[in-house]
Amino acid sequence: MPAFEVLPFPARIGLVADTHLSRLRPLPTSLVEGLEGCDVIFHAGDIVRPWVLEMLGQIAPVRAVYGNNDERVPELVRELPFERYFQSGEHRIGLMHGHHHAIGHRSTARQYTLDRMRGLVDWAVYGHSHKPMIEERDGLWMINPGSPTQPRWAPKPTFGILEVRDTIDGRILIV
């Protein structure tokens, strides 16, 4: 059983993934405004530049994991885990990027997250595909916030929010 970091309860958790910012530039204003008031921000990998975490950290404490594009940035891989686990009240939440280390592995981020997190947590936060979605599969709620800077499967950039109370309410928001 993995170690679970305790988060505040109730909690408002901002969800960001796949920022892929390679040049120093501000985060989108509507993203910053949408994350204000969060108790913590999760970044589900493909950060690409450490200063992105510093920018997010000016809004709220950040918990992050590394993604496949972060593997080219030794500092990120050295400082960030592959996956993380959290507890807020009675709720368990997992965070991962969704990529697989095995060369040639063909599982989607969605399926890989389901396989890794099912039975361990109630909610799993992941990225990698840039495809915003919320769904329940085999007893596991899964949320991919998409990307606030590089949408691929959405008409506009997105991010997410988890409201953790007696139940967890997940939402995808447009940047």
C-alpha cells in the first residue's frame, strides 16, 4: 500500500496537466483566476520547465508528478515522483501523468491510470492525452483536466477542480 499524504478537509483542489511551456511566459489569466482560492494545486505532469511550478506555487501549494516530456529535464525527474497518493477526510486521491515507462507499451493514459489506481483510491487525476474528461470506471472516478495551454481534444484550453467534501465533485473548466 502506498503512502498517502494528508490534505486539508474539506478541500478545493486545482487540477492542471500538460502545460508544455517552453518559453517563459505568464500562465493564462483565466487559469490563474480559476485556481485562486484552491487549498492545493495538482499538476499531472508534462510541466517541461520548473518555473511553471513556481508560478502555480504563487497561487497555492503545488503537488506534482513528472510526465514523459519531463524526463528530458533531470531536475524535474529528480524532484518529482512518478505517482502520488493523498487523503482528504475519508477520500483517497491518486495523481499520475498516465504514461508508461515500458518502450512500446500501447495502453492509453486512461487505461493505464485505471490499471494502476483501481482499488487504491476513489479518484484518480491524470493527464498525458490532453483530453479533458470525467468518468467512473469499475468503481474508480477518473479526471483528466486536459491542457490549459495546448488543447488537442477540446475546442479550448481546460483545467479542472475537485471539491472535496462529504462527496467529491469534479469539474472541467475552460481557460
